[in-house]
Amino acid sequence: MEAVTDLTLREIGLATSKVLGRSVDVTNDTHIGRDLAVDSLALMNIIMELEDAFDISIPLDRLASVETAGDLASLIKDLRNRA
């Protein structure tokens, strides 16, 4: 289970780096808004990258509770398990 989270975090880092145009280091505790300086537009682009990477659809209402990369990884894992 830990490996899945690590892979998911790595994918979140890759998507974030691609959207922001700079290298980012992402851990479970990385706060998306504060630590990565991601605004709402960048976040939507990151979400679209992740939806493509994992072949899932992330409902916008579920993003309200996402603050950290770990939260996002958990959400992705949950959505993948339901697919």
C-alpha cells in the first residue's frame, strides 16, 4: 500500500512540476497552496494532468477537503479503488 502512495505522490510531483514549469519536491505533508504556491488555475491544470495519468475523473467537490499532497494522493487512491 505504501508503494502505491509513493507512486501517486511521485505522479503528483511530476504533474505539478509540468504545470508550474519548475521542479518541485512533494511529500505527504506538502501543502499544495502554501508550499507549492499553486493557485486555482494551476490546481485545475494539475488535476487534469492527474486525471489523464491515472485515467480517473476527480470530482471538483471532492477537492474542497484537499490541502496537502497526501490528501490528494488519498483521494486518487480512493477514486482508483472505486473504478
